[in-house]
Amino acid sequence: MKNMLLAPPQTCGDCPIRHRAICSKCEQDELAVLETLKSYKDYERGETIVWAEEPLTHLGTLVSGVASLNRTLEDGRCQIVGLMLPSDFIGRPKRNSVAHDVVAATDLTLCRFEKPVFEKLLSNSPALLSRLLTMTSDDLDAARDWMLLLGRKTAREKVAGFLSMLVRRNIQHDGMPSGRGIELSLPLTRSDLANYIGLTIETTSRQFTQLKQDGIIELTSQRDIHIPNLANLFREASEPDIALNG
């Protein structure tokens, strides 16, 4: 496996996820400390970042790319139980391991800290602690929403709900687009997406085709999607237009 430590591509102040990552509430003096302690590491698609129940040596934030949280069943089947997008935090302070394998779903870059070092920083930084609590609460809300999607929604609602989740993350981080539409790039293959939302790949592909035929989405490539009207997408997912209402 190719695990190369990268020279930092930018300072903390210039980081593309600076204003939504765990360090988003830090003042300049705290950022200066983080700058001296961080390191960057690249992972290629398919590489495991953290193994479940293995000793956790580093904590970190996704700078770019997507990671999946995987659970392997006793018969060898692997289920994707969560996704991590840029600015999401990997690992839990004060815990020696994580419950799921964390795997690079795409090529990605991780900004990381040695676990004992970060835990010491956390104990002395109200800004870091406050942001971690907010992010943990957001993760809990997202997990509850995903339980509803998997347990109660139709196949069409599941696919639309997944796209809706990506839209909401984009809006949360980048603000509303100037028009009523938005461009998305799917972070997973169709096979991995089907695994994630609990459908077969045939059913997943069929729902994409039907959403396209009904004008809900436009497929510009296998992975790139244009959504011309966000309200229509939220309606198909049986979700409120909270992203449109601020």
C-alpha cells in the first residue's frame, strides 16, 4: 500500500475546509499551535485508514475525498454504514478504537494529529471542544435520518434521499447556488451506493433512470449529476425544503 506523508499543501488559515472543520472556531493563536502539530497523509481508493477495534494512533479531518464506514459481518459480507465527506472528523478522543473500518472510498487527503497530542489540545481549547460537540450532534441527527431512510422509504425515496443529503451538505458548506439548481459528483460507485442505501445495483440504476426521465435529475456522466430544481428533489425524497428556507 502506498501511504505517503504529504508536505502540508497550505497553512491552516488557507485550508479549503478551514471554516467548517473542527478547527473552525479556533483563534489565530490556536491555529498557530495546530499548524506545528499536524501532518497530512494521502490514501488511495480502497485503502483502510483505520481498522475497527484496532488501537487508534491518530485523529484527523478529511481535507478532500470521501471515506466510508464499513462493518464486516461474520459471513464476510461488508455493509457500508456511513459516509465521511470533507471536513468530517475521523476518530473519537478518549477512545482507544473505533467501531467500524474507515476506508477510502475515493483518493483522499487526511489532516491528522497524534491522538495523545490532540486530546491534550482538546482539554485546553474550549473552541475545539465546542466544535467537536456540535459535529457529534450533527452526526447523531444524520444517523437518525438515515435510519428512517433505510427503514421506511421506497427505493425511489432512498435514491432521492441520498442525493438530498449531498445537496444539504453542499449548501451547508458553500451556501445556496446562485440559480435554483446544483451540480453534484457522486462519491460512490453505483455498486457501493446500492450497498449503502440497502438496494440492489439493478434497482438503484433503475431509480436513477426514472428520476432522469421525470426531469428530477440530469445525468451528465456516470458520476456527475445536475439537479435543476432542488424543491422537486426534496419532494421526491419526502423531505422538507429546509435547505431552501435557510
